Amino acid sequence: MANIRIDSRGDYKKELTLDELEILLRINNIVASNLDLDEILHSVHAYLPKLIQHTKSGIFFYHEKTGKITLHSNIGLSERLIRLFSDNTSNNFLFMKLLKTKKAWRSTDIYPVEEIKKTPYFQSALRRESILYGLGAPILLGDSFIGTIQITRPESRRDFTVRDLRMLELVAQQISIAVKNALTYEKGLKEKEHIITVLEQKVKQAERLAALGRAAAIIAHEVKNPLTSIRLSLYSIEKKASWKINFHEDLEIVKEAVERVSRTMEDLLHFSGESNLRLREVDINELLRNLVFDYKKQINHNIIIETSLNKLVPIILADAEKLKEAFNNLIANAIAATDSGGTVRISTYPSFDRVVITIEDWGDGISPEIQQKIFEPFFTTKQSGTGLGLAIAKKNIEAHRGSIQVESQSGWGTKFTITLKVYNKRPDGSEPIRGE
């Protein structure tokens, strides 16, 4: 069995305890499933006392131009100490050592205890707060020092161990990953307008693939982090299995991570694929009826799906799989919008040489500003997902020479209206054979 170990600078090695592994796994999952840096940092900091016993701690970010540090979150630090930390970084010998070496340090590895008590920093800041022992680890972005996490203990307690130092390094590394993910996501958002412009030109497939390449920053977050969760979960499963401890929760984490990667890959493949249609006779009512049947087996009991499928709707010539994919995305969105409870209504009716399908939900609605962007590739208001669902739906519907429109008002739900021609030609303009 592979062991997870924390290696010190000497010969000392000791396996992680099960509790420590659980906490590190939870921290990793927080980092992997969220892009809100403030929320991540506060959540990670809340777990820190369970991992390393201490009385006071803070997560600080460093401003290279001014040489000052800014406190982001803290446990037990007084306003006076926060002010001294922020305004007198040059006196903080632990911080200066972290900044210079970009490595984790114990204060007693820099100076012996008696020397620490003689430093200006101890005399002006630490003594009054009953602080003697300190531990710090750098937060890095690549090779750049961008912050630090520091924890302390009073003289009445024991000094931190080398093992504590290694544990704090692991936490600091997770914070570094969170910062990198957040910055990568912001960079992806800034590039999105350019990506959208290219995609909206509806040019050759090569241009669509190039646009997908430029969106790699967003996709990387959707794939890389689930793989990290899988790796850590497998370590946990292996350890628990050897101790005959139930590892059902770890299996669920692996399952969710695999499904997340799978959904991302499917969206990319569907969106980047050609829009060639395999036309055949399709009963729209039957197609929708089957989709609703599948969803009713999955949704919460507080969500109702109603259907009003007009019997006069004719059989149409279409690509059943493309339409199924489009309607599946629209229904899934409607159910998600009604997650707190309500009704999703699906209707069909004939209109001259066309078929009209409406999908309505009782959700919170969509603001006018968001409505203008919802069909844009990679646009999403969620913190996870590729933002391709509605773009794929629109692409498939327009491939049938159909149209899709949205009506919504904040607080009053959303209605999508899809219009499809009853009779379609093949993409090359030739007449299809009925039933092909």
C-alpha cells in the first residue's frame, strides 16, 4: 500500500493520521470546487486549528510595490497586533525570512528563544500579546511571493514541531493553488469577449476549434481540479480499506469528479463537432415525453414537470439526437432554476409550416443584461460548468433552420420558445427521403 508521508529536512518521517487526511481532503475539495477566493480562504483558515493547534493566526497578502502586507483573515489577532503586522514588516523577522527564502520557517529556527526575546519585534508586538513561538509558510504564485500564512503559540505552550511546519506548507500550497485558479478564471473571463466575437461569425470549423483553444484557461479549471480530488480520494480509500473503515464518502467524491470531467468533455465534443444533420421522421411530442419521463425519476419531489403536447403537432424531418441534446439542455436549465420548488411547463403546438415548443420555469428569472449573453459560448453565471449548454442548444436548433428566443423577468421565471420547420432539406440542399 502506498503511504502518504510528510518529509522533514532531516530523517524524520511520519504518516498522516486519518483525521489529518480527511481535513486535507476537505481543503482540497474546497479549492477544487470554488472560484470565490474570499470564501476559499475563510473556509481553509477555519480548518487550520483542527490541523495544527495554535492560538492566533493570520493569512496575509504582500504588496511588493509598497512593501506592506494586508490581512485577509485571522483567528485571535487583536487590532493592535494586526496594525503592527501590517505597518512594520521590516521588524517582523519571521516574515522577512519567508520573503527572502520563499520557504516555511519556525521562528526558533531563525533565532533561539532567548534571542527572540531581545528582538524589537518581540519587545514591541509579541510580548504584550503573550506570543513567543511562530510558524510561517509562504503563499507563492509561480516563483513570486504574494503572501504568507502565520500561526503562533504562547510561551506557556510547546514550540511547533517540524511536522507542524510541513503541515502548514501543505495548507499554504493549497492557498497558492486557489489564488492561481482565481486569477486564471479572471483571465479567461477577460478573453471571453474576443472568443465570443470569433464564434458569432459562424465561420469554418477550424475557427471554432481555435476559439476553444483560447478558452483553455476555463476548461483547465473544470478538468484539473476534479483529477486532484480523485487522486486524494484514492489515497484515502486505500488507507481506509486497509483499516476496514467505510470509504463510501470517498467513492462519492470520485464519482462526482469523474462525472464533472465527463460532462466537460461531452460539452466540448458536442460544441466543436460538425452540424451535419441525419434527417428522419421525428415525433417531437414523443421525444419530449421520453425526456420528461427520464427527468421525473431524478428530480426533487418539490419540482413538478407539466406537459401540454398538442396532438395536432405533425411529424417533422429532423435529426432526433441533435434536438434531444438541445431540449435536454433547456429542460435541465429549467429544473435547475426551479430547484427550490415550483413547476416546469413544456408545451407544443403547430403554427402553419412550423412546430412551436415552449419550456417555462418558475425560477428567479434572468435580468435583461444576462439575457443578451446567455447563448454566448462559455458564458455562465455558475462557478462550475463550461457555459456551453445553451450555446449547444442554439447551434443545434439553428442547424435545423429553426429559432430560439427567451422571455424572462426577474422574479417571474423564464420561457424559451423554439420554432422548427416541419420540412427540412439536407445540409447540401438535396431532398431527404422520408424515413431515412
